[in-house]
Amino acid sequence: MDTTGRLIVIVLFEEVDLLDVTGPPEVFHLARRETEEAAGYEVVLAAEAMEPVVTAAGVRVLPDVTFGQLRERSIDTLVVPGAVEVSGDRRVNPLVDPALVKRVAELAPRARRVASVCVGAHVLAAAGLLDGRRATTHWSTAQRLAADHPAVDVDADPIFVRDGNVWTGAGISACLDLSLALIADDLGEAVALRIARQLVMYLKRPGGQSQFSVPLEQVSTTRRVEDLRHYILRHLAEPLTVPRLAEHAHVSDRQLTRVFKNELGTTPHAYIESVRVEQARHQLESTDATLERVAAATGFGTVDTLVRAFRRRLDTTPTEYRRRFRTVPE
């Protein structure tokens, strides 16, 4: 796609999350550096007035244009970041300013596509842009989004969701994944993968990948469990029985099970399977390895066992997962 004259507008407002604002411009900048095809991207920060905006991090950011100055311009992509406030009981609440909602509702019809980052989805929903659509947001406010906007099909699991010309992203750092996906939509997966390498991202994660990968959802607090987790990763292709893990940790089988339950909230078998599924996902996304090789490398042994684990944990098959989320160039 020719990106000549493609205007990327990022909405700026008080208390906005800083990374939501600064992450996408960095990704689009790298796109311009990586390929001449992206030379036409122009990223601007738009606010109500040409005055510094104080972000949630306390950093002041200066707008490039006002909303009023955009009236005569054609917008390629409108990006709406998020902002939250934390109540006394530590509950996270999205900030939705009616004046901002009105501005977004005015700008959106003139944009080729609209995207939200994190809890910016609440602004899109308030503007009526998510009605009848599937959308995601940060997991901590997903239930609130569904309750406040019953017409929105809220899916709290993916990193980002595309429904027509509307894109919604999950947690704050997912702004990088969302931006990469927008570039992949414009310029192809190969370009997006080159940018991901420049960002030193472990992998350009597909939209359907859960916000809750194994490293995120299972955090241990003891050195013993951390050692066990690393041991499992190093020996994933081998049989990993409770007696073997217990011997490595110098504890009894019963104590090992108790340690996993207390530290990771699961059983050794369930944890090992979750790690194997995670590693299999990575291989299916980023390599051409056969299912037999993936099953062997991740310790499932057979394709049938791999398929059963995918159905159980992801409600899909390895073949279907690869078809949807493969990121290596054809």
C-alpha cells in the first residue's frame, strides 16, 4: 500500500497514559526507517489547545495540532489512548471525558480506520463506535466496558481485535503490537517483523494471543520455584514427571505439588502443559516446522496429544491456530 500522505492522529488529553501516546509514533518512525514505502506516514499529536498536556506519568507533552486544525485534513488513522484513575480500594476506573468523546465522534467518520489503546476503548464505546462490534481493552476494565456498553461484544483475552475498520488494543504495552498490526495491514507482515526486531520485541504477537501468557500470569516468589520453571523450560522436550521435578528440587512428590499449588496456583502437570502450549504457539506462529516436529520439540510427543492440549486450552487446533496467526512470510 502507498502510504503517501497517510496522517496518523493520536488524541492527546490530560492524564493520558504516556506510553499509549509515545509508543505508536516510535513504531511508525521505525517503519519509515525500515522501508521507503512508509515514508508517507505523518504522525501528529492532537489536543483541544496548543498547550502542554500533563500525562499520568507527570511528563508534559506538547501537541502538534488542535482538533480544530484537523477539520480540513483527511485522516488515515485515528488513535485514541486511554487514561485511568485508581480508587481508594485500588479499583481501576477508566477516565471518559464527555468533551473528548464528542471530539472523537466528530473525527472518526473522517478517518479510514480508528484504533484505541488500552482503556481508550471506553472512549470509543461512549462515542458509539463499538456498538455491534467485537472489541478488547485492558483486562482490569473489561467487565466495566461490557456492563456500561451492552451493545459491545467485549473479549478481554486478545492483545488486539480488529472488527472492520475499528481496532482495539489491550494493555498499555500492547500499543506496540497494535501499531505493528496496523503497519502489517498497510505494508505486509515482513515489514512489521523487521520493525519488531528493531524494537527488540520477543515476537510480534498476533491479535488472538492471550493477554495472559504463561510468563505474565504465573509469577513465583521463591528461588526454588524460579529454578523449577527454568528447569522445565530447559528440558521441555523430555518427560517431566512429578518425581523427576521433586528430585531436582530436593523435595518429596507431595511437597512439590503443594509448592506449585501455593506459588503458582496450579498443579505441576497443568503448569507444564501450559508452558508446552505456549512454546508450541510460538513455533506455529514463527516457523514452518511440521506438527510432528512441534509436538516433539515441546514435549507433547505425538500430534494427537498436541491437538488435545490446544483444544483444551485454546479451543482450537494447532493447524487452525497457525492458519490464523502465522507471522513468517509466505
